[in-house]
Amino acid sequence: MQEIFTKVLGEMRTKVSDFNYKNWFQNLSWDFEAPDQVVVKVPSKFVRDWIQSHYLELIKFELYRQAGKEFQIAFRIDKKTTANLELFAETQAPANVEPTVAKIAEKPSSARHHMMTDGFNANYTFENFVVGNSNQLVHAACQAVAREPGRSYNPLFIYGGVGLGKTHLMNAIGLEIRRQNNNWRMLYVTGEHFTNEVIHAIRFNKTLELRKKYRDNCDLLLVDDVQFIAGKERTMEEFFHTFNALYEARKQIILTSDRLPRDIQGLEERLTSRFGWGLLADIQAPDYETRLAILMNKAEREGFILPHEVGDYIATNVTANVRDLEGALVRVFAFASLSKMKVNLDLAKEVLQNLIAKPQIKLTVESIQARVSDFFNLKIADLKSKRRHKNLAVPRQIAMYLCKIHLSASFPEIGHKFGGKDHTTVMHAVQKIRKCIEGLDEKIKADVKTLEKNLGLPL
Ligand code: ADP
Ligand code: MG
């Protein structure tokens, strides 16, 4: 049974964002108590409620898929289970109460993460998809396919980086077709799932059933993250024949991948070329306006009241993908709810400080001097002076050391910028600090490390 649990968690990992996985799933443990009952151990009431309102259907669905039967799910609050983030530990909720925000953030929403029996996520509709410059072409292509499956673009191949909405759009097509006509037999799988099915079929002599399922009894095949099959010979072989059978029968095929077919290493040439027979549509990272619109849209659906300055802050700083954008939003509201504080710019900054990378400062002799003098509470002039008091000499030497190690500056150049010192002084300083670090002078070592971190240098 624990094996099933591991598999379910594995599926969760692919279905929810990394952020959400870490927050809600990573530290869960489960017991199978009665034959049909699973007890999920959670660290706090808050985690329980959140999982219940957001992920219960998904967990049930995956359990069903992995175990082949339905389970009752109960939750137990187990203080020994540690929450991943202290912020979910629910211990020091301050008395400063702002009940409305807490209610809003914890309000269970009926439709969230609702999985339907065929594996589609009911939230991933066209309606919930925000269209902007970065995705309008692919969005239009998906709508065309949903209108006339098998006739517009076949296959439709959607590619783009993680968290940009590929799975969402693919789901939207499926849901839309389902809405129009329930007779379409659709199969929605991930590349990984398909691979596992092939392995299973081979092992248990069930390849005929597999073929029937994918080639004969399917009008529309959606394979998410198809790049996963690359390098797996039997799976690619099976997929090749499936593709041909469906294509010839004018059945619609929709694929997503994190890159173009020709960039997928280990993908057979005959598949690479077939994947390009229809339309290759790319999806790109959204621009500021689209990011803000996505945040507002998401907030509205979750019942959050998003102050403009907070939306602006997140949209300005979280730029890589939509998944992180949504993760940041949820994090801010979850934190506010837990700590019973009001959502405002200060809170958002505080909560997101670790997620939002600081803009890289350009490394120069001057910027190193500024950081070092700051760190030791000195003036830059002190670093450049000729005074030899230990409280000045060591920081000065550290600053010189950092300049030499991390900039391609010469000894004389550095000496010049430290108040016109001789290059031998700089050489001596660099040697001395290096020896201190190697000789395990803990204090200097730690200071240098902290400074390097402050300067944004990799450790
Ligand atoms: P991918 O499959 O490309 O890695 P997903 O489709 O899983 O990305 O999208 C990640 C998250 O971002 C999902 O919650 C999805 O609903 C959301 N999302 C992505 N693009 C949009 C968009 N344009 N409008 C609204 N939500 C979006
Ligand atoms: Mg995806």
C-alpha cells in the first residue's frame, strides 16, 4: 500500500506546481487503516482544510487510478508531522485579528482542482485562461481544434517552458469538446503515464488491449509532456503506430512538450517529423499586463481581495511563469490568513522576499568597497585611508581580496582604487586573507562568505 501512496504522490508532483507540492504534499504521511480507508496525517488544521478544499478530489482520483478502487479519506492532525514551511505550523497566530481576510483565504471553493473521471481538471477551461500577446496564437489554435477536432490542425503540438499554460490549454480543449458532444471518446494521458502503460502491457502480455484502447476506442488523444517518451524504444514504437492509426482515421491528436520536436533528444526521426505535420504552436512567458490580468483573474476565482499595489508588486517581480505567479499569490494570502494580517504591500514583500531574486548588482571595485564598508560599519574613505588600526586593516584586506578573486583587476589597479596603495600591499592583503581562510580563521571565513552572499556571488 505504501507503494501506491508513493505513486500517488508522484502523480501529484506532476499535477500541482512545485511550490504547492512542497507546501502541501511533501511532508504528508498516510496510513491505510481499514481496507478502504486512508488516513492522511497533516501537521495542522489549516493544512487539513486547505488540502480538503483544494486537493481532495485529485487525491481520490489518483488513488482510484493507482489502486483500482475507491477509498474513504480521513484526516488526522498529527503534531509530529512537520509542516514544510513554518508558516503553516499554526502556532504563533498573533492576536491581531483581521477575520475577513482569514475567512476569505480559507473559504473552500467548490470547483477548485476538481478532477473529473476522465482525468481532466475542471478548472482548466478556456474561460479561466487569460489571453495576452504571449499566448494568443496558441489560444486561437486550441479553440479552432476544439471547434472542429480532426479537421483544423492535426496534430496540434503545443510547446513552451514550464508553467506557461500548456496543460491548461490542452484540458480546455478536452472540456470544450466534452461540453459540445459527449460521444467523443477522449484519452488524456501524460507521456509518463503512457510509458508506464506500455511497460505494464508488455510485462503482462496486454499489448492487444493497449492497442484497442488507444487506436480503436479513441477519437481524440491528448498526450501531455510527450517529450517523456523520448529514448524509450518500445514506447516510441507503440506511439508511432498509435499515431498513424489515429491520424489515418482522422482522429484528433494533441500533444504538449517543453520544447520543439526537433529539440527533443532521443526522439525518433519518424516521430519528430510527424509531430510537425499539423501545427507547432509555441506559448511564451506572459508580459506584465497579462501577468497582472492572470493574478486578478485568479484572485477573483479564489475569492481573494487583491489590492492593486500587491498585484502590481507580484506581477512586476515574478516574471518567469504563470505557475510561480499563482504560487506567489496563494502564498501571500495563505500567510495573511494564518497570521491574521491584512494583505498589503509590506506583507507581500515580507512573504515573498525569498522567492523574488534581488536584481543582480554589477560587481565592481566600487560596489565591493561599498558592501564591505557597509558590512563593517565603516566609511569607504576608511578603506582607502592609510590608517593601520586592526579594525580598518582587516576589512580593507578583505575588500582587496574580494576584488582580486572576483574581478579580473590587476594588483596595481586595485591598489590605485584603494587610495593609491602600492601593488605589493594588495598582494600581501590577498595572501593574508587567503591564508586565514585556509587556516580556518572562522571569523574571517564567515565574514567573507557573508559578503560574497551579499554581493550575489555563488557560494
Ligand atoms: P504547463 O503545463 O505549461 O507547465 P500549466 O498549464 O500547468 O503549465 O499552467 C500552470 C498554472 O498556470 C496553472 O494553474 C494554469 O491554470 C495557470 N495558467 C497558465 N497560463 C494561464 C493563463 N494564460 N491564464 C490563466 N491561468 C494560466
Ligand atoms: Mg504541464
